[in-house]
Amino acid sequence: MVTVKDYECSFENKWCSGCGNFGILSAMKESLAELEISPDNILLVSGIGQAGKTPHFMKCNMFHSLHGRALTIATGAKLANHNLNIIVNSGDGDCYGEGGNHFINAVRRNIDVTLLVHNNQIYGLTKGQASPTSDQGMKTNLQQNGVISEPFNPVSTALALGCGFVARGFSGNTTQLKKLIKEAVNYRGFSIIDILQPCVSFNKINTYSWYKSKVYDLEDENYSPDSLENAFKISRLWNEKIPTGIIYKEEKLSYTEKIKVLNRHALIENNYNPEKLKEVILNIA
Amino acid sequence: MTFDISIKIGGEAGQGIQTVGNILTSVFQSAGLYTMAINDFESRVRGGHSFFQIRISDKPVNAPSHKIDILMALNQLTCKYHEKELTKDGIILSDARFFSEKDNIHFIPLTELSAKAGDKITSNTIAVGIILSLTGMPVRLLEDVLKFSFQKKGKDILEKNFKAAELGYDFASKFKYNLNLPADNFDNSRININGSKAIALGALASDCRFASFYPMSPATSVMKNLSAFSKDIPFIVEQAEDEIAAVNNIIGASFAGVRSITSTSGGGFCLMTEGLGLAAITETPVVIINAQRPGPATGLPTRTAQADLQFVIKSSQDDFPRFVFAPGSPEEAFKITQKAFYLSEKYQVPAIILTDQYLNDSLFTIEKGVLTIPENIKSFIIEDKELENPELYKRYKLTKNGISQRVLPCSGKAIVRVTGNEHDESGHISEDAENRNKMVNKRFVKMEGMIQEMSSPETFNKESDILMIGWGSSKYAIKEASDILIESGIDIGYIHFTDLWPFPFDMVTDLIKNKKLIMVEGNRSSQLGLLIMEQTGERFFETVLKYNGRPFYPNEICKQVKKILE
């Protein structure tokens, strides 16, 4: 039996006290333990930012990569060995800013990894600049007259790209978040949970109480996540009330399931075959 | 050498020049002749001016010739640009209405003959028939090659092409001109191959199973070859969203335990430099092909250069060990690709192979026997059961030679942590000053082992007081130039580098001491010359530099060397 304790790690946690990331970290450990996935059987891939450090703070195999590139590392690892359980920890700047093109294409591929975006609507590690998800008008040390651009809507974008598992969580509701992570990890294909998470140091607008006053659980409204049309409508809600939970779910074949050569074995499980290669050389005209 | 002739087919993009050239090369090869073919084209799909040039001999030929015996001009520009390259007895064949009064121009009615064959599209095959007739090749050789090329397109198309070949052949048999080349020395131990295919085969013979890339000339052909082979061998070629993704895809795949490759050209390599650094600090093996073309920025997209040497040796921020190789032929490309995979995995460092448009796209005749497939692949990956205590495993454990045991993630009880941040032995972020020094030194100490793996440069007549020095694809042009120069009474030798970084300065210092050195390079600043200066302290050399996007011709090297020696 796997327990949360198995995931404990002595490495010093470097987040600010009260950081929204703690809720995500504990929900991750709990859901993995409940899924009976042991630390030696999970690979966490992350980018740069406070979210990127997540894998250091629990016992697990990890690839803490570059800003924006986590999904590209995860894609390569999954193609090489699709038996790996891969979770990607990224942030709003990492995933929707620097890694925007990779995000688009990871969704399009439907590669079987779970993406957790720690979305705090601000750049924390670089101390308080606007992120792609900052609301219009938000004033920061760099955007002194307020953010001009429209905020990036990850939920609508993921839906538009054909993502088969789209959810939104809130780090202040770890019971729900744990449930979402478990569903996302079990989903065969690309799953994204955009997780609202307050930055206690640099985002003085989107605070715990701000989120708490707006979020509600779609399950409480008997919402059924099987209609793309409804999902799109839900994905546009933000200013008054913010829906959380599974917004859209659809079963489809994942990327590696559609690659013929991977039907029988993971790429890594094949054996080097010199005889076959000699045939290839012989047949070169 | 009893004969050494060259044929050039020029015309617009989209006229099928490459198809004509490839078929001709196959026929000459099946006649037992040695061939060498270059492919010169513009960055456009239709129009402009392109050419395909084949050199044919009864002895190995491995560089293009500056002289043309038969010039097939499918447009007027071909005559304008290349008429001056004709030998004294050379002829021009043309189907256009732009005759000059010169009597070496022969009209070939391709349109009329293709109508007779039943399809306009057969005009290329007619052109092939004409050239084969004028070189004395039997028509049956062409039929065999056509069968191979058109079999999949159906019986009707095949028969129309047979007819077209005969029409062209018969038409040209009326000409007085005939080179009467021998056609009865077929030797099935030889094949025609370009650098791209040789690299692809080299990757397969290294047990590489994954490639990710973003399309870019002249690097795409490596991936096209791998993709074709993946029908027979478990291999995935992934087209990434950009070069950044491509290099990170292969880092991820290699981290998970599958040998991986990407190929790009200079501009794409610019985007990959971030990932190159990640491979370096995470100590993840990767092999990157940089098929050079002239830059900067878009430069000349379809042309050739040797101008990224200094860039790939230094690229990405800070310093770290890496391997850099530059093969001089398809044989070397095949072997060096295997060496790159082996060493990249052994030392857990990135390996970069510099090729270029000329090597990637040119066809060379090689002995099939040089493409030997190893029976086993030496793996440097450590399994959980080999570890004394997997629970205590540290990915970056400090060792004497800098190489730590590499275990794969999720392959056992050992926890594998890697990061692009500076880290401690266990793979956790560390900002400790002492640890930083230890880790930089750990990575750098590998250079001591790495330099021992470098092969010394190939030399010819190294006792001579005058030595040409080159690297990569210009090898055979330099070799032929030295033969010509020696024949003309100039005592000269050459040094040719394939293994460039870590720079084997021990092997080089003695070779170049007290010599007159002439750097022959495809760039403006003599990048290898500068590297030799930096590494050996040798300060004086002359240069033969070419950076117009075209490959070296032996004759032009000779001319410039003679000028230097005057």
C-alpha cells in the first residue's frame, strides 16, 4: 500500500509560507497514494517558475527542465516509454507564455500526460510582473498603467484544440483537487487541470478570499461534462462566478495508441536487431 | 583513369531535373561506372535555375568537375550560365527555340517525342534516353532502372516510359557524337549514396530509435530517410512544432532510455542552443546533426557552407564539454554517426555532427561493404540490480572521470532526479558555492577522457613543406587538388579533420610545425584556422576560402593555391 508518507522528501521547501502551491503539492501526494502509484513509478516533469520546483518537494523521479519546455520533454519521454506515468507541473507564465506553442501542440497530439498548471495570474519567481492570465487593468511593478492585453483563457483554448480532459481546480479546495488529479491521471490522453492558486507575495488582487468568493463546484450544479457546447459556455465564465471541476471529458485514442509500432511494445522495449538492419542495407539499390 | 566525363542537366525548378539526374546516376552505376553527382537548386518550387551534375569515370571520383562534356539545357539560362564550362569537344542539347549559330548546340525535340510516347510527362525519360545513347549505354540498363522507379505507378506509366526511353535513345543514335563508355563492368558490391542516407543508416546501426525534427533545408533529407526505414525497423520520426521542441523531445526520449537524434541547419540550431545547454547540465546524451547552409538568418537556404564550426563549438551560455564531428564522405558519415552515439552515451554529453548541403544531397559511389552493421551495441545504462543500494542512488555522484552511473527513471527502486538548475549529487537544486565548483569541475573533467577518443586527422604527403588543411565535406576536393598539384610539380600534402572537438591539439601540433599552411574552408574567416591558432599557438596561415554557397571544385583550389605559392 502506498501512503502519503512514502512521498515525503527531506529537501527544504522553498515556497513562501501560505503559497497556493502547498495545496497542489499535498493534493498531488494524496491522489498518487490513493491511486497506488509509488514514488519510483512516477515521473514529474516541470519547467521554470515556482511551479517548476514542485518535483523537488516530493519523492519522485523528476526532470526539472527549462522555462516553457516541460511538455516537450514529457512528450519525448512518453514516446520513448509510454509505460511511464507522467505528470507535468507548470505555471501560467511557463505554460501559456514561454511554452505556448508547446502547449498548443501537446494538446493537438493528445499525448497521454497530465498537465497541472499552477495558475496564480502573476509572475512570482521574477517578482510580480503580469502573466498571460493576469486580468485586464491589473497594475504591477512593470505594467504601471495596468495590463492592456486580454487574458489568455486556457480552458477555452484547450477545448478549441480538441482536448479530451479539461478541468479547473482551486488550491484552496484540496478535496476537490485530489479528485480531479486522480481522474486526470487515470484519463488516457492529454489531460489539463488549470489550478487557481493565490500568490501571497505578488498578487494582491487574486487572493484566497477573492477566489473563494467566486469559485463554485460544477458537480454541485449537476453539470455534465460531455457537451462541448456547454463546456465552451462554462469556459467563458470568470468575472462573477468561476466554475471549477471537470469541464469537458471525451474518450479518444491517445497519441502513442495511434502509432502502429508502439501497439505491441514501448519503443524502449524493442531489441536491437542487426539481422534486420543487414537486410535493410542489402535492399538499398 | 581512362575517362572522366561530366554531364550537366540544367533548367527550371519543377522540370524534373533531379529525377533525370537520379535515374542517369543509377544507370551509370549499374554499368559498373563510378559516379559523383551534385544537386544545385534555388529556394523555390517552380521556375528559376537549377542543375544536376554527374561526373562519371572508370575510377573513383568524389568531387565535382569544373568541366562539362554534355550540357542538357532545358532553359536558356542554363546555356547562359554554363556554356563556358564546356570542354573543347563538349556539346549542348536543348529543346528550346534559342539556338545560337554555334555548331555544338543540338536541338532535341522533347515535346514532340513525348507526345509520340503518349504523355507529356515522359519528356524526362526521353532526355535520359538521349544522354544514355550519347554515352554508349545499352538501353536495357535504363529499362531495369525504370522498372525500379516506376513499378509502383502502374503498368501503363511504365510502358509509356519504356517507349519514351527508346524514342530518346533512337533519336540520339543518329548523332555523330558518342562517348562510347564501357557498360559491362557491373559490380553489385557498390552503391550510390548521399550523406543524408549514410547518416540515417549510421543512426540505425547505433540502435537509435527516435528522431524529432522541424523541417529545414538541407537537414530534412536525413529525417526522410529515417522515416522510410521506419517501415522495417521500430523507429519513430516525430515532426515537432519547432526546433526548440525537437531538441527537447530527444532529450526527453534519451532521458527515458532511447537513443535519439535530431537534424537541423544553422538557423534551427540557433533555436536548439537552449536545449543543448539543458542536455549538457542534465548530462543527457543526444546527437544533433547540423547540416550547414550559408547564413546568417535565412541566408541561402538550399546552398552549402562550412561556416558553423566556431558556433557549434561555443554555442549555448557558459562552458561545457561536447563532441563535434564533421564527416568528409558518406562512409565517414555512417561511421561518425555511430561514434557520436557511442561517445555521447559513454560520456553523457551532447554530440554534434556538422554536415552541409553538399554532403547531404550529393551522390557518391561507395563499397556496400563499408556499411557494416555491429552485432551488439554497447550500452552504458545501469540497471537497478547492478546498484549496491538503489535507495541511495545519486544521479550526479562525483567520480574521478566525471561520469556518474546513469539509471533510467521508473526502472527500479532508484529515484532519478535531473534538473537544468545547478544541482547537488542527488539532482536537487543547489546554490552552494562549493558544490557549484564541484559540479562544473565534474562536467569538465570528462574532457580528459573525451580528447583521448578523438581520431587524428587524415594526412597525405605530410612530409611536404606545404600543407592544405580542411575539414568536413571538402575532403575529396582537397585530396584531388593535391593530386593535380603534385602532378604539376608542386610538392604539397593535406591534413583533413573529421574529429574537431575536443580539439586533438597533441596530434596536430607536430604535424603543422614549420610548415606553410593553407586553410581550405567554406567560410569567410577561416574558422578552423582560428581554432588551430587558439589551440596550438600556430599563427601563420594562408587561406583558400569560399562562401558563395557553392561547393569546392578541385580545379579552383589548385588555381588559388598556385597563386599563393607564386
